[in-house]
Amino acid sequence: MRPGGALLALLASLLLLLLLRLLCCSTDAPARSRLSAERSRDGPRGTPAAPRTLRSPATQLPRPTNRYLESDYLQIIRNIQNCPWKRQEEEYENFRAKLASCCDAAQNFIVSQNNTPAGTNMSYEVESKNEILIRENIFNMFPVSQPFVEYPYNQCAVVGNGGILNKSLCGAEIDKSDFVFRCNLPPITGNISKDVGSKTNVVTVNPSIIRLKYGNLKKKKEIFLEDIATYGDAFLLLPAFSFRANTIASFKVYNTLKESNARQKVIFFHPKYLRNLALFWRTEGVTEFRLSSGLMITSVAVELCEHVKLYGFWPFSRTVKDTPVSHHYYDNNLPKRGFHEMPKEYRQILQLHLKGILKLQFSKCEIA
């Protein structure tokens, strides 16, 4: 495949899904006929469609390019918004079964005493040639078993940090969820809570952010504990065994909370689970250096929850109405280039939305 062909193929398959959804949801019979006629004119059923066959009256074909074109995605999302979302139970069950067969989040998502005995030589997720011996003191940091005893949860919210959340008024809707996942320790207090909510059951924590903001947690321990207190009884989820550099920082967070009798509990991603999850998504075309925490948690949520809705997942610099939007709802700091492949990840999440497996919130929430 020529350079840029892989991304073009990803967009093309997404457009095909969109076309099928438009056919299904359209109440305008003439419009449906036009779409059907165009599909039959472009090629016989059952044969691979050339890129031009994916064009619909509302969707322009992305141009072949090595670059990710934000405008192509925004046009696709505008078209998606024209179709009411509908949950597809069979699609959901099939995808959930695929995830469970490869990864089994219910048993393997978190390092526990049940799945990681003392004396284990655990390989790191990314630096897999390196191992850490699970001595008794480390073993005692782990919960006895997976801590999510009420699994499967009914309604779950996965809250990203996209600037699209600003002025969304989604806070009340998020807080009504049975279980709320948040990504990378974002601010949730003050006036922003009306947009992002405050309920938190699990929040991922990037050790690099801890080091940058709080140093070694000695001088800024009280500030750290005050900030963490806003998350109530949440679990703090850290990738202690992804890179060796993360281990000491993650253990310091654990020990700081334990010594202070904090309400929050520290849990650790299991590196084997994350490796298996990366292999799963690689078969779907996501070949980046490492998955983002957003895609990791979305995958976990699909396994642990009956209904999943995503908020604040928006890797674009503009809204569908073409107005500028910050990268995060609390700042505009851009991620490292080359670390995550956000266009490919977002394409996968759009696929899940189109298939009725989960629901993406694209704009403001409706207020009851």
C-alpha cells in the first residue's frame, strides 16, 4: 500500500459505515433511493468498493494524503449527527466477547494478589525485556482481587479532557451514571463541575504529571493530598509497570495516600492486560507506540459496563460549527508528537459509535 493509503483506507471504511447508517436512519424515501442507487451504480454487491463508491450526497471523499485531515473527520461527524444514535445489542455483545477473549478486563485489568502471586517476575508492559520481582512489600500493595465488585455496571461514563466539554453542561448527566471513569487526573471542582461533573470512581494518573506538578511528593505532599481529596472515594489507577521510570513514582503515590489514611485507593494497570489490549487494537489498525489512556479505559468500560457513553473525546482544534476549541477543557497544552495516533484511535471510537456499541457525546448535553 502506498504512503498515506492506510489512513485513506481507514477513512474510507468509516465513510462506508456512515453511508449504511444514513440508509438505515433516513425517513426520506427519495433520499434513501438516491443513496441506494449511487451504491448500486458504483459496483455490484459483495465486491470490494473503490474509494469513490463511498461518496454520498452529504459526504466528500477524503483526498489521498500522508497527513491527517481534520476537515475530513469534522465532515464525517457532521453527517453522523444527522442520524439518531441507536444501541445495537448484537454488535455490542460481539465486540464485548472479542475483548473478553483477548484481554478479560474483569479478571486481568488490575494487578491483584489473585493474578500476581508474590515471587512473580513481572515483565513491564512497554519495556518487556525488563522485569520486576514482586516481593512481599510490593505484593501487599495489591488488592486481593479485582475491586469492581458490582460488575457489570449498568450505565458508565468515560470522561476525557477535550476542550469540547467547556460550556457543554454535561456535568449533571455524567454524575447520574452508575460508574464514572476519568482520564489523567483533571480538575473537576469549582465552576467547571457543571460541564464535567464531579462523581469519580476511577481516575487514571500519569506519573509524569505527578513528578512535574508535585515533585517527589515531600515538599508538596499537603497540596497533593488536598487536590486528590476532590475525587472522594475514587480509585487512582497508575501504570506502575509500564516503564521502569513509572514504578518509584507510582509507589510514592501509594505510600503517600496510605500514610495519610486518605480515602482514595491506588491500583495498578496489569502490564499483561495492556500488552494484550495493544495487540487487539493493532489488529484493528491502531499501530501506535502506545495506546492512549482514553482508549484503554474505553476498552475496559465496554467489558465492565452494559451501557457506555463517552464525553470530552475530541482531538480536533475546531468544533463541527468551525469554532476554535482548546485541546483540554482546562488548558491548551498539546500532546507529544508521535506518541499516540489520535486520528486512528478516534476513527475506531467513531466506528464503535456508528455500530451502536457505545455512544459519543459530540456537543452540549440536554438539560432535563
